[in-house]
Amino acid sequence: MARKKINGECEMEEEGEEMREDLESRESTEIGADLTIEDLPGVGAATAEKLQAAGFDTLMAVAVATPGELTDIGGVSEPTARKMIQFAREKLKMGFISGDELLKKRELVEKIRTGSEALDKLLGGGLETGAITEAFGEFGSGKTQIAHLLCVRCQLLSPENVAVFIDTENTFRPERIVQLAKGAGLDPEQALRNIKVARAYNSDHQMLLAEKIDELIKKGLKVKLVVVDSLTAHFRAEFIGRGTLADRQQKLNKHMHALMKLADTYNLVVYVTNQVMAKPDVFFGDPTQAIGGHIVAHASTFRIYLRKGKKGSRVAKLVDSPALPEGEAAFYVEADGLRDI
Ligand code: GTP
Ligand code: MG
């Protein structure tokens, strides 16, 4: 139902629809995929609609959720949430894919290098395809600069690579791309042609743009990078006050799922930026935390905390990653790119 509504709202073209059918038929060959969320225990039509609206539109989405994420949508008790997750996991016979198959999948992973050796090393060689990397930090910490840099440097992997930049704060600057392209030894005109920028005017628009990216890919663009800068600003501005928190988190969850699906389906890099807010109850350490709470944290594969360092430098700290040690890298942001210290 939710899917129909989305199609109606964005008037998706025929080919987008065909693509969805492709994806669906692929999913339906998996065990248990003929079941829908309405088959979950304790889920009637009303709850199914809420689940769908929050992005939990397949058994898989429920199977990988936490009970807290499901109770957040409202009208679902914690024991019911646990039962739903348990049921979805059993039906999908999840979790078993042989190690060698996984290794083969990992061999397809590409990495966009940042040009700073220290930062690349911290990230295990660069930003990985098939994953979401989140950069969070205060204003001026370098989140948007790195976004520009990645748009250019993803083109070093292949000259056909295209970057999609969803700009929510009107901070995309083509002039900056020209400088960075020269720094990377690329033709600035060509570099600019390979970047598709869309201004997002509110959170719904932002979500819609993300959902339309597979149409671009279907049209033949080799999208290797999707930037959302900033991921959370619209959500933060539109959902004010405690009463709206659950709604905000649901929409953010849906958005993150759409981005994860893109990263996974098309083996591309998703880079999102996130602001921080003051955490008044912290007396030791850094009193800031990322917006978006556990939804964003949980959905991001890699999380980088950026802050201003000494003498105008920037310091990146890897705070979350599946297989890399936590650590820090310092560098300067310069006209033609990042420079190690
Ligand atoms: P918010 O979006 O406000 O949260 O901040 P942000 O983390 O996105 O900051 P951004 O990436 O825009 O960083 C801005 C900083 O980058 C500026 O304060 C400059 O210090 C630096 N910067 C931007 N352009 C240049 C440049 O061409 N040369 C140099 N040396 N520094 C630059
Ligand atoms: Mg910015």
C-alpha cells in the first residue's frame, strides 16, 4: 500500500516500476519471502500500515530490527515486537551464507580514497562500497568538504563513475569541485558533468530523491557515490519537541533503509553527514552526540567523528566500524584536497 502511494506521489516512470518488479521477483526466490508483514503475529492491517510507513515493509526489515525500533512506531508492545522479530527470523532462516560466498562478495568492494593517507588508513583503505559512512561533527568540522572531495575522487576509480549529491543546506559549490578536480588531476569540466546535484527542500523531498536514484542507475548512469548532506538537518528542523520524536525516527529509519538498499544493491558508497547536539549530562569527555539517535547509528556501517584540531587541522575519529580498530587521523583541508600533517 505504501509503495503504491510512493509511486503515485513521484509519478515514477514505467522503467522504475519494472525495476521494482525485478527486485521483488529476486527477493521472492528467498525462503519465506512469499510471506508479508501482515503474516507476522500480532500484526493487523493498522499495524502493518504503520510498519510500512516506518520502512519495515518486508520480513527482512523486521528480522533485522531491534524491539525498540518496532515499539517506536507506536501500538506495538515490547513482547509483541520480540515475537514479530523472532517469527521473521525463523521464516527467513536467516544468517547462513557460507564464508567463501561472503568472501567473494567482499572481493567486489571498492574503496574511494580521500587523498589523506592517515584518513584512508583509519578507514581501512578508503570509504567502502556497499556501506553507509556517516560523518558527524560540529559546524565547520569538514563534513561538507569531504563530501565534495568524494564526489571528485570516486571518479578516480573509473572515469564513468557518477556521484549523486543530495543537498539539503545549499552548500554544494561547483567552484570547489573545480579546485578539487584539479588537485586530483582530473578535468574539472568532466568532473562536474559526473556529479548530479539535487536540492532537497524538506525531509519528504529528501526521501523522495533518495528513492529516485535507482531510476538514474536504470537509465545507465554508473552511480558510485550517493551523498546526503545533511542527513538530519531537515528532520531536526521539522520535528520539534518530544512528542514528534517517534515520527521523526520512523521516517529517518525508512530513509536509512532506502540508502542501505542502494548501497547494497548497486555496490556504491553512501556518505551522509550529521550534526551534533550538546549533551548536557556529560561532565567528562566530549559533551556532544550525533543527531538521529540509535536509528542513524545502527544503520551506518562506519561512523566518523570530525572535530577541529590544532592549527586549523581536522581530526577524524573512527567510532564505529565492523572490523577496524578505533583510532584517529589528523589532516588539513586545503584548496586542492586533504593534506596529511
Ligand atoms: P556544517 O555544515 O556547518 O555543520 O559544517 P561542515 O562540517 O560541513 O563544515 P565544512 O565541511 O563546510 O567545513 C568548512 C571549513 O572548511 C571552513 O571553515 C574552512 O576552514 C575549510 N575550507 C573550506 N574550503 C576551503 C578551501 O578552499 N581551502 C581551505 N584551506 N579550507 C577550506
Ligand atoms: Mg556542511
